[in-house]
Amino acid sequence: MKLSHSFAVLIIAWFAGLGYIQAVTFEVKDGNSTCIKAEISASFSITYNTSSNSTSTVEVSLPDSAAVDTDSSSCGADSSMPWLVAVFGPGHALGLSFSTNGSLYSVANVTLQYNLSDTSIFPEANSSDVVTVVSSSVGIWATINTTYHCVSPTTIALGGAAVTFSSMRLEAYMPGNDLSPTESVCLADQASTTAPPTPAMTTTSATPTTTPPAPTPPGKPEQGTYSVSNSNGTVCLLAQMGLQLNVSFFSPSQNKTIQELVNLSPNLTSSSGSCGASSAMLVLTQERSTTLNFTFTLNTTSSRYHLSGITLLANWSDVAAPFSASNSSLDYLRGALGRSYMCSAEQTLVVVPTFSLHTFRLQVQPFQVSTDQFAAADECQVDQDQMLIPIIVGAALAGLVLIVLIAYLIGRKRSHAGYQTI
Ligand SMILES: *[C@@H]1O[C@H](CO)[C@@H](O)[C@H](O)[C@H]1NC(C)=O
Ligand SMILES: *[C@@H]1O[C@H](CO)[C@@H](O)[C@H](O)[C@H]1NC(C)=O
Ligand SMILES: *[C@@H]1O[C@H](CO)[C@@H](O)[C@H](O)[C@H]1NC(C)=O
Ligand SMILES: *[C@@H]1O[C@H](CO)[C@@H](O)[C@H](O)[C@H]1NC(C)=O
Ligand SMILES: *[C@@H]1O[C@H](CO)[C@@H](O)[C@H](O)[C@H]1NC(C)=O
Ligand SMILES: *[C@@H]1O[C@H](CO)[C@@H](O)[C@H](O)[C@H]1NC(C)=O
Ligand SMILES: *[C@@H]1O[C@H](CO)[C@@H](O)[C@H](O)[C@H]1NC(C)=O
Ligand SMILES: *[C@@H]1O[C@H](CO)[C@@H](O)[C@H](O)[C@H]1NC(C)=O
Ligand SMILES: *[C@@H]1O[C@H](CO)[C@@H](O)[C@H](O)[C@H]1NC(C)=O
Ligand SMILES: *[C@@H]1O[C@H](CO)[C@@H](O)[C@H](O)[C@H]1NC(C)=O
Ligand SMILES: *[C@@H]1O[C@H](CO)[C@@H](O)[C@H](O)[C@H]1NC(C)=O
Ligand SMILES: *[C@@H]1O[C@H](CO)[C@@H](O)[C@H](O)[C@H]1NC(C)=O
């Protein structure tokens, strides 16, 4: 008992090191009856202005310490909708407001409030404001008297920020004080080929939900083509690349840390994201199990952009819990504004010690896409070096041919001269 306990603590400590996102449970009550209950894992990607006249993007996850704000939260009255507000840190908050039409209920909007004075999260912020961003059209809905359940990550854009929910279970307008045993499984989970063919509703049981196996095939990944469109349907970010994840994680079945290479399959991967003036985001989601988030930042002073952040959320079968790995101070894929960045050779982008990304035949353009096509490319050094090799070899061969020719001509002249003397 003691051993298994310390073992569990070890796993938790290990995942805490990786940045594993914990599900936090919230409850909103009206007197003795519960109207909203939610188990949420969430991570936030927030872009803010810094004092050096540029922008920074940070990745934050909803901490364990988040708690319901009982003053703002409410079960709703005649004129107001039910509202769950979770607060954390010095003045940060996540709000979900609900609405219903009698047969379905849905999340009407998601609100994120963040306090830029919190220098532990927002170093160098040039303002100390408390910023509030709201998103409508959330796409989280379920039949009334059932629990909404979604393992797949769901990303919602709110202004310069984005919220990614994963492993979410919630209910509003609850008939009892506990989550209803009947579940409405989200479309993303239903679409998964590995999920049992569930009708829209299944019954909960004590057994943990099975997650799809980690897609395994190594070898070179296929090149995928991805894009992001802005609100009026214009393509604003273009990417073409083969991607391979190199992840080290603890495998409970093997009772050890293993390293795995996982390719993203373009035909199972969908893309979304957002485009801003100085920050652009590409979110790739493979089935319900893998979400990879790229943040590109533009330095307006130098008119150059770079890949500044990568976040991975993965929920594979042989992992004790969904994990995330994130780094928002990267400096890869540097290109000039108005041009694309290209690297045909394999590149390794180290994100954290336990996760790196291998890219193959890559071309991206995160800003100023004008015609649905890549602009002229800035090529990576490796490609330029590889271009040099045939040139050097060619030059060397040409030199050799020249030397042989000269030697032959000199030799012929000499031997010719030799004949004349006879
Ligand atoms: C809540 O429950 C307690 C005991 O179960 C009861 O005494 C109290 O009246 C209830 N309050 C409301 C508002 O129903
Ligand atoms: C950064 O500053 C610009 C210009 O003042 C402003 O439009 C923008 O909203 C700011 N961004 C954030 C995230 O505060
Ligand atoms: C913060 O930075 C933005 C853009 O870099 C600028 O427009 C804004 O005026 C700055 N705000 C303050 C309070 O300095
Ligand atoms: C900040 O950037 C803007 C536009 O890029 C520029 O006009 C302004 O002079 C810069 N301010 C400072 C203090 O560098
Ligand atoms: C979001 O929901 C809250 C709570 O219902 C509401 O007060 C607020 O006006 C809503 N915001 C928008 C933009 O719809
Ligand atoms: C924002 O953070 C600062 C410093 O941590 C704190 O003094 C302030 O009260 C916070 N604002 C709110 C609205 O909580
Ligand atoms: C509630 O909305 C759904 C989807 O928009 C619709 O199919 C359903 O008929 C509506 N129910 C009622 C009672 O209006
Ligand atoms: C939901 O459950 C409550 C209590 O069990 C019941 O009164 C209500 O009619 C149910 N609503 C629907 C739409 O089934
Ligand atoms: C809509 O598209 C045009 C180009 O077709 C672009 O200039 C404009 O900024 C876009 N508007 C928005 C809101 O993205
Ligand atoms: C896992 O391995 C460790 C040592 O490597 C061992 O002490 C422990 O008993 C193993 N746990 C299980 C559940 O097999
Ligand atoms: C995806 O592509 C691979 C290789 O081209 C193929 O084997 C696989 O069947 C495809 N899967 C789907 C769902 O189309
Ligand atoms: C932007 O570019 C300028 C000029 O190259 C550089 O001095 C500055 O440090 C850069 N800003 C950031 C945030 O990297």
C-alpha cells in the first residue's frame, strides 16, 4: 500500500516536471443544490506587449489552486445566465457562461481575465492592466440532463489569447447534485476511429476511459499542407511540413521511462489557429490524442519573424495521464517579413529535454500571406550548405577535367616535338 502510494507520488512528481496539466473540479451551488459542476484541464496561450516595444507569448496552465469565485459565479436568475468563474493567482480568472433552449445546453461564452502585473507569468509587460477577453461561438454543447464529456483538446481563440481545454467533463442545469450518469460525448471524440462506436450517449462507469494508442509508425513522416484563415476567410498563414515527435514519457505498463518517435499523419491532422499583427498561431490536432501548437512572433523593429513557442498536449494510451510540454521562449525558423522560411533538410527543434520535434521538407509563412501561395523563401543554412556540395563537387570535377586536358595537350605537344627531332 505504502509502496504503491509513493509510486503514485513519483508519477505525479514526474508529470509535474513535464508540465502535466491536472484536471481541476469546480462546483457552483445555489443553497444546497448544485447547478454547475465541471472537471477542467486547461492551458492558456497569451500574447502581451512588452516594455521593449515588442510582444511576448506565454503558455500557462490552469493550476490546481484555482477555485470557484462564489461572488461572481451564479446559477442564473430570470435575466442572467448561469456562470462559473474560477479564479487563480493574483487576479486571473476563467469564466464559462451557459445557456439552454430546453433540450440542449451550451457554453455561451468563455471569458479569460489576466493580470499583467503578475511578473512571474508576464515578465517585462509594459502595462499593469487587468485584461479581459471574451469568446463567443464556443462549440461546447450537450443534451440537457446529461454530462458533456470531451477528451479531445478543444482550442478557443479569444483576442490575443487562446484557451485549450482537454479531458473535460461538465454539466449545467443539473437535475441532481452529481454529474448525470448519461454522457454526451463531443463530436471530436466520436469521430475518433479508435473510440468504441458510441451512440451520442453512453453510460459512465468506474473504469477509466480508454484512450487511443500512440500512433507508432516511425520512418520519415509524410509532408502535410496546413493553413489558417482569418475571420473573412482569407488565408493568413501557410505551412507545409513533415513532423515527427520525439517524446520521453513514463510508461506504466513497462514501468519505466521510454522514448518514442511519433509521426503526424497529414490525413488525420486538422489545422486551426489565429493570425495577429505581431503574433500568429498554428494549431495541429491529430485525432483526439495529439495537439501541437506553434506560435510565431514578429519583431516589428527588425521586420523579422521567428517560431517562438511550441506546445504539445498528448493523450496516448500508454501514458499515465495526458501530458503537456511547452516552451515559449524559442528562437527557430527565422525569416524576413514578406518572405517564407524553407528548410528541406531534417531539422531538430528542441522544446524541452523530454520533447523535441523533427521537421522534414518544411516551408512556413506566418505573416503577410497575400495570394494563398508562399512568397519567396529564406532558406536554412543546412539547405544552403547542401546546395553548395554539388557546386563544390562540380567545380572540383571541372577543375580536374581542365588539368587532365592541359596535361594531355602539353603531353601531345611534347611528343609531337619529339617526333620532329627524329
Ligand atoms: C440545506 O441543507 C440543510 C441540512 O441538510 C438544511 O438544514 C437547510 O435548510 C438546507 N438549506 C436550503 C437553503 O435548502
Ligand atoms: C499592444 O499594443 C497595441 C498598440 O497599443 C494594442 O493595440 C494591443 O491591443 C496591445 N496588445 C495587447 C495584448 O495588449
Ligand atoms: C505598450 O506597448 C505598445 C506597443 O508596443 C504601445 O502601443 C503602448 O503604448 C505601450 N503602453 C504603455 C503603457 O507603455
Ligand atoms: C515602437 O514601435 C513603433 C512601431 O513599430 C514605433 O513607431 C515607435 O517609435 C517605437 N517606440 C519606441 C519607444 O521604440
Ligand atoms: C458572457 O457571459 C457573461 C455571463 O453570462 C455575461 O455577463 C457577458 O455579458 C457575456 N459576454 C458576452 C460578450 O456575451
Ligand atoms: C494584480 O496583481 C498585482 C500584483 O500581483 C496585485 O497587487 C493586484 O491586486 C492584482 N489585481 C487584481 C485585480 O487582483
Ligand atoms: C434547441 O436547439 C437545437 C439545436 O439548435 C434544436 O435542434 C432544438 O430543436 C432546440 N430545442 C428547442 C426546444 O427549441
Ligand atoms: C431533466 O431531469 C429533471 C429531473 O429529473 C426533469 O424534471 C426534467 O424533465 C428533465 N428534462 C428533460 C429535458 O429531460
Ligand atoms: C479581409 O481580407 C482583406 C484582403 O482580402 C484584408 O485586407 C482584410 O484585413 C481582411 N479583414 C479581416 C478582418 O481580416
Ligand atoms: C517499477 O520498477 C521499480 C524499479 O525499477 C520497482 O521498484 C517497482 O516495484 C516497479 N513497480 C511495478 C508496479 O512493477
Ligand atoms: C492516411 O494515409 C496513409 C498513407 O498514405 C494511409 O495508409 C491511411 O490509410 C490513410 N488514412 C486515412 C484515414 O485516410
Ligand atoms: C527586435 O529586433 C531588434 C533589431 O534586430 C533587436 O534589437 C531586438 O532585441 C529585437 N526584439 C526582440 C524582442 O527580440
